[in-house]
Amino acid sequence: MKTGNGEKMKIASASMLSVLLCIWIAACKPIPRNTETGTESSESFSKIYDKPDKATYTAVDIKQTEDGGYIILGKKDNYPYLLRVDGSGNFEWDKVFTASPENEEYEYSNPIPEVLIHNDEYYFFCNKTYENGDFIVMIKYNETNGSQEEILKRFSEDYEMPDLRNVFTPLHVVKQPNDRGVLLLAFTSPYDYVLLVSIDWNGDLEFEQQLEFRNYKCIYYYPLADRRFHFITRSSTSVRGMENFYNIQIYTGSDTILPCHSITRKLRSLDDPGREIWAAEFYLTKPFIAMECHEVLGEKIETGNKGKGIIKLDGIRFSGVDIEDHIITFYINSELKIDGEKTLVINKSTGKIDQQTELIESTPVYIKVMDVDGQTNIFFAGSSKNNKIVLYTYDLLKSKFLDKKYVGHTHIYEAAGLIETKDGGLAILGTTYVAGRLGRLCLFKLSIANLHIGTMTK
């Protein structure tokens, strides 16, 4: 059968539309671009995920997956955003969480660190906005079938505030030991309560504890949106009875110490979630923006015939970052000692103190302790004034500076995460800006060879 000219034109038009559709679909994928010279592999690479749209993408957190790839939590404008890449940093899939599947009028926003992995599913916390305010939800996403589940967080009615959940802001979340659930730090306004909540993977509440301090003065000096000042770290200790110890920092107002100071709260996680939590509160006179607790210092004092005892807490061995006179300062393997009943002071005769004038004061700093060639090193990653990410290395036990490396070229780069990888290297998550204005996610992988002393300096 012969085909007329009209039919030929229809076929040609359909073919052209198919080609254009394929080109459009391909263009919508955030294909990573190399920004540095050198070999690209799972051991060492650098990527920018440059999606061809006018939205701003901001990095929030990163974890490595069981297969050696990476799951990245970010924001597209202010919506939660997940990006999955393989072990060499190559794009696999992404997803934007704009609104509740049940009702698209209720939007998601404000995802917080950390992104969590449990049974090959991804979890993160964010706000869900109603007409009368925001409350917290936990989102579970399954990449195998693309399913998304929203788990609402309902807190106790003990506070006699039926609308409490509608005014919550999530601050930070961490996974508990033995993969039993998560610890969430949250803030509620206008009541100025800070709440510590333990939640299992089904979204059920295990325990909650209100931290009864008012935050209005600290919000004035350090806005709540500045998440550097609210974090949870887990401490190791050889003191019997103080296992699974947490250091939790929040900010409060006080007329007696400083207009704004932090409370370091330690929580012993109990096997029986129904039991009362043992906790102690101490005041710090300087704001930390990052902390890695190495050891809780103390002893258990035995009393009575049954061998029961009390725990005498002396302080914390730690490395951290604070701001002194508008300059970021590193503390390497230093001690926080108890001065009086409630105050923790830095013992400046221990460890090492380094001021870093090249780091931008208003940006986060990330810490990671790991062994390199049989030596325990501590790494600090931050954003420098020359628009690069800078990675500092110290010998932890000797409190000695070893080396530093700059990553990122051409654009502005800001650090957003630092993790140890399964092959003994490091991965640095960041946000970069195309043409100085559009935020894009970027990922740098450093191999073990890149971390050897003398090979880092660029």
C-alpha cells in the first residue's frame, strides 16, 4: 500500500515529537558534571549535580548506603529533596517531596539532618504546613517501589497544650544504638519549650522529656534557623553504668551567666523505655557549633551492701568548634571540666586550640574521627573565605596539626557534610552556586591515598 504525502508528514511529525520528548526527558535528569581533573572512580571523584531548572538546591545531609552508593538529603527551594547516586557519584534517581499525598494543600518544608537508613528505606524529618501552623512529620521512602509514607508525631498531652504539635520546629535527629529508633530534638513556639523525643521506626513514641528553659533571648542572638547551634552527639565512656551517653546542645536565655549560653544535656539510653531517664544539665559559657565527644570522664562510687553506687561525673574529653571574637576556633582532644555544680569550662591546658581565620563564621563546620594508617586522626571540614571547602587534619592523640586540603574550583562552595566511607576514605557533601546564584548539590570523594599526610595540600 502506498502512503500519501499527508500520511508521510504525520509520521515525520510524530517521529520529531518522539525525538523532542526524549531530549526533554534526558535534559530533566541532573547529570553530574566533573569539575576537577583527575581519575574518576569509586575511590576518588568530584561531582556537581546540575539540574537544568531555575530552582535552588541546598545540601542538608548524606549517608553511604549498603551497596557503596550515597543517599543525599537536600532542599529544592524549601521542599525536601532526596538524591541517590552510585559508588562513583553517578546519578541514579531523585525525588522532590512537595506536598502530602493525601492532601496537596499541605506542603512539606524545612528538612533537617540527619537522613536515616533502616531496612533499606530512607527516613527524614520535616515540617508539614497547615493553615494554623506547622507540625513535625517523619517521611519514610522506599526506593524499590517508590512508595512514600508519612508518619505524624503526636506528643504527650501532659503539657496541657492540645495544639502543641502544630507549632513544632524540628532541630536535629540521630539514630539510636542497635538501630532501635531515633532521638529527635524539637522546639515549639511561642511556648519556648525544647523537647527530646525517642521514636521507634513505626513512629510510636517511646519517651519524651521537656527541657524546661526559655529560649527567647537566644533566638534573638542566634536565630533558631541556624542549625549549627543545636545538635546531638553520642559519647563513648569506660565508666560502668554510663554507656549510651548523649551530649545534646540547645540554647537558652539567662541573666546570670551570659545573654545566650548552651546547655549540654547527657542522656543515658535505657533498655526499658518505660523507665525514668537519668540526665544531668551543665552550662557552657561559649557557643559550640560542632562537637565530637571522645570520652565521658567520671567514676562509679560503690555504696551499701548491695553494691549500688552513684556516678561521679568529672567532665568530657572532646574535640569541638566554637566562635570566639567572630573567629572559628578548633579544640582538639581537650577537656570540659565541671566548675561548681552546673558550669562546664574548657581546660585550656589540655589538647590544642587553633583559631582558623580563613573560615567563614556564619557557616557550619563538620568533624570526623577515623584511623588512617594506624593513626587516629580528626578531620574538620568548613567553608573558607576563598570560596572553597577546606579540610583540616590533626593527630588526635598528640593534638598536632598535620595537613589541609582545599576542594572546589571556579564556583562558590560551602561544606554541608562529612562522612567516613566504607573503603576508609572520606566523602564531603557541599552546596555550590552556578553563576553565583543557583544552588546545586556537589559531592567530593577522597580515597585513603588522598588522606595520607603530604598528599592533601593543594
